[in-house]
Amino acid sequence: MDDRAETAGDGAEAGRAPPAGAARAVRPQARAPRAAPPLPPTPGLAPEAGAGIHPTEIVAGVLCVVWVVAVLVYVAGGGTGGSLGIVMTLLVVFLPLALIWVSVTTLRSLRALRAEAGQLQAAVDAMRTAYVAGQQAAAARPSVEHRLDEIAALTRQTGTVVTSIAGRRDAAPSRPARPPAPPDEHPALALGTPAEEFRAPLTMGDFILALHFPESAEDRNGFRAMRLALEDRTASRLVRAAQDVLTLLSQDGIYMDDLKPEATPPELWRRFAAGERGRGVTGLGAIRDRSSLALTAARMREDTVFRDAAHHFLRTFDRTFSAIEPQATDAELTDMADTRTARAFMLFGRVTGTFD
């Protein structure tokens, strides 16, 4: 029974830390394993050793009284004679009484054993139920490592696809994320068309979609936007920096899908892009989850790699956002503020005091 209980406990307390190197920190669907249910109480099955006088004992006492009265009547009638008669009389008196109370004691012990057996059976049933529930929960929980391996494989495939898209041009939406570079004053030498000319321009919609990262291994639009962002020199820096910090945060169980920031007006983002800092842009620190803030602050103090990655991410976000803000509409800024990358920026901004 102890082995079963330990097996159930081990199945319910399986770890969740995703490995580094995934395309993004994926929130496992099974957020918190359920603990095994406590043993249910078993009323009415308590041992009856000290439960008072049982009807069997009352009957035994009545029989003893009847027997003693009958013996006294017999003795009063002159039924004894001599020392041998006295001995026989004593045997006749006490031997049935002893047999009666031995039987009563035996029945009392049997009742106590039956009650203990009922309690033991209830405990075994409860442990079996807890073990089965733990096994079902473990079987229903998706394999986080398997999903992360799938996304990592798709990320590696993305790098392969990047090298083969020079001759393919996707349909370009109307709004580029960066203004076109000014024409070169000197004519280019006729050495062939650069590969950048065949590259599809990164639009603001694709840039925002890349900052949110793919939802799953089947999110084709998310991977397409991420591939385009990685081809862009400016956007790729931010995407890679965000990928690093999201992976590090997931090691402490902090997932951006769990953080629901408050709404931030586009005017605050524009003032931040213009260089305003401090209390004027306090509203951008819209992450209020105390546990995530405390865990992030503690990791910033103790882990130098984590701290360096966080500061690099904040600087990259600041530079990239300042470059794209003039071309973004208010609706696009609102969409960008709801991405996983923007939520990470709000979290680190609160921890480092950027908005104080």
C-alpha cells in the first residue's frame, strides 16, 4: 500500500520546466497537477472496544444472575452435603459463569477486529482511487517535452527555408514596418541583383505577429511572420532577445499567457518612444502579478546571465520600438502591447524601475 501511495505522489508532482532552445516558452496545458484526494472518513467503523455496554454483555449478565439465583435456590433446598458436595457446588456455580464471560470477551474481540478490517478496507479503497486518479491525470496531461521538441524542429526547418526563399516573393501588404532606404547616389555595379531585393518586406502586421510568437506547431502564419522577422536585420535582434528572456522566465514557471496586463493607451507608448521616462509613463508597467514580479526580481539579483539577458532585451526593445513607432497606427500599437514580447517588456520594466 505504501508503494502505491508513493507512486501516486510521484505521478502528481512531475516537474514542468521546459528546456532552453525552444522557439518560445510554451505554456503546458496542464498548469497544475492535482493532489491525491485525502482518505475519506469511515463513520460507524470505529473499534467498539470502548463503546459502552453491548446487548450481548447485558444478556450475559442476566444469564449470570439467573444462574446464581438458581444455584442459591438449590443450596437453600439442601442440595449440598459434605466437602465434596461443596466443591461440586462451587464448580457448578462458577464454571458456567466463566464460560459465559469468555464467550462475551471473544465476541467483543471479534467486533473490534471486524471494525478494524472495515477501516483497513476503506483505506485501501481510498488509496486505490487516489492511485487511479493520479495515473489518469498523468496520462491526460500532454507531453510538454514532446511539444517543445516539435517546435524546436520547426524552428530548425525555418532556418533551412530562409535560405531557399530568394526566388519566392510573398504578397506584400500595404504598410511596411520601416521606411525604404534612400537611393544610393552612386550607381551600383552590374554584379547581379542583391538577395535583399527578392526578400519580401516585413509589414507591421507580420512584425506584431512575430513579437507574439507562434501559438503552436500548427500556427503556419506565426512561423511565416517569425521567418520574415528573422530575415530583417532590425526586427531579428528584438525577436531573438525576446526568445531568450521568455525561455529563461519559463524556467521559473512564468508564462506570458498567464499575465493579463491592463489596457495601455497608445499615447503612453508614443511618449515612451519619444524618450519620456519615469512617472509620466508609469501606466506602461501594466503587469500587476505579484508572484511573477517577485520571482523575476529575485532571479535578477541572483543570476547574472538572467540579468544580462534582461537588460539586453530592454535596450533592444527600446531602440526597435523607437524606430517603428512613427509608422505605426494607434490600433497597431494597441495590438503590439498585447504581444508576449510587450508583456515581457512591461514585466522587466516594473522590476528594473523603468516606469518609476
